[in-house]
Amino acid sequence: MDKQNFVDYIRVYCRSGKGGDGCVHFMRLKYQPKGGPDGGDGGRGGHIILKGNAQLWTLLHLRWKKHIVAGDGEPGSKNNRKGKDGRDVVIEVPLGTIARDEQTGQVEAEILEDGQELIWVPGGRGGLGNAHFATPTRQAPEFAQKGEPGREGWKILELKLLADVGLVGFPNAGKSTLLAVLSAAKPAIAPYPFTTLQPQLGMVAYRDGKSFCMADLPGIIEGAAEGRGLGLRFLRHIERNAVLLFVIPADSPNPLADWQILVHELEKYNPELLHKRKVIAISKSDLISEMQEIQIRQQFPPEIPLVVISAHQQKGLQELKDVLWQQLNV
């Protein structure tokens, strides 16, 4: 898919429906001229509802839909007839979508399952008809309740990709090549930075017909948490990954420093990311000697699983999948 078609952030103006007014009416029959109040209730205003759709992976279909308006409830009528509820609006979104209020920043809804439905912006309640207000001392109330207004305001829909494993690394670290080798995904691959301008998802086949989802995210650079490069826009996707796979190129002048910078950027963006399970993959190992490989292994924390791989030579790939599967099922 073209990079312009990946949309993970949408700003929309939402307005739910107004509740219908309650009715003021008195029963008038031929043989019962003063039958008492029989005004019906107003219908509720239409809701704006979010629904999860596993077939969607972008918010592109909402790009040009800037105003989402639900229907108003109809007023009640005589004979205790309730007004019709307002028309609901159902917005289908990909799994991993978070809905926020733009003004407060508060998370209002989160969609994680296919078919999951949540009322995002509720419609106003319908007003009660005058039949509800009759009492022994007030048998003919000449008033009814007004319907509640709907809610309106600018809202944010933000997609955070749901993947088991997220690839984290500098531009041109070999993440796209690794994803292409491990899965059927076809990410753009070229020997220059920022080849990946949009997240890529791929299913990695494991043993006995099992599989897990891997996401290749645009490369992080130093200062990404402050908005440099492409990192800030896509750091949100890392929050959804169960395991973070740090891809460090073996031909880097200082692999340990690369690792420390990546960890520091994640910590600045969201310190909770450091509590996720982590795996280190030293890529492009075909460019270094065995002695250099041993030296690199000794530099990294022993408590974090480390696998030396080469996508070009198919080296260490099965071992990497074994380690990732183990971390996903701890």
C-alpha cells in the first residue's frame, strides 16, 4: 500500500443526537373526557459508536469524514407513545484504536477486539412525558421534561498497531530485511536511511503451525522523543507490542552505544516501555569476524536475550524465533 494510504491519526468533530422532548397531552375520549395525562416520552438522541474491525489496519477511510453527526430523538406523542430514538452512527476502526477528547486529552474509548462496540459519544436522554408527573394532588400536570442536548466537540482517533513483536532500531539497521525474511511482508528495502516511512506488519510462521505478528516501525533517531526525524509519530505503536526486538547492526562503530540511545529515547517517550520484555538481535553478522562477535556479546547485559543473526546468510533466524516465542509465552 502507498505510504499516503497509511493514516494512524484522525481529528474529527462529533455531535451526538439531542433527546426528544416529552409530550404534554391529556386523554380525551367520548365517554372519558378527562382521562388524565397520557403524554409519551421523547426518544433518546443517537449515539456515536466505535466498532472494531479486524479487516482494517488504517484510519484512511475516515480521512475526509471531518464531521460525524448522529440523529436527534423524536418527541413523545399522545397515548403514551414514546418518540423514536435518534439514528446511531457506527464508526468502524482497526484494532488498537484509541479515542481521545482533544481538549482534555482524556482517553474515552479503546478498541482491542474484532466486533467490539463502545458508545463513544452518547446521545441525550429523551424527556419524560407529563404522564410521569401525575400525583394524587397534581392529577393534570401541564408540563413535560425537555430532552437532554447531545454532546459535541473535537475528538481524536489514534491508531496504535497491535503486534506481538515490535522491531526497534536506527534507520538502516536491517529491520525491514529481517521482517521480509521472517514473514511474507514486502517492506521497502534499500541501503539508505528512512526507507520505511510507514509501519509494516508481517506474520512470522513458527513451529507446529503456530505464528506471531511482527511490526517493522520507522527507524528511531537520537532526539526522536522530542520530535526529531520520524520517530515521534510512530513511537506510539511500540506501546502495543508485547516484546521489543532491538535490531543493532554488527558493523556499527559502537553497538552498545546504539542500544543505550534507543533505550533512552523510549524512556523519554514513555518510561513504562522499559518494563516490556526485550530481545536484542545483532544484525548483519556476516560483516564481522567471530572474534568481533564475541566482543559484542560481552558488551550487552546478560539478563537480556541476545541473538546474532544474518538475514543474508539465514544465520540465527530459527534461534531468534525460538527466543521470541519463549518471551511471548513467559
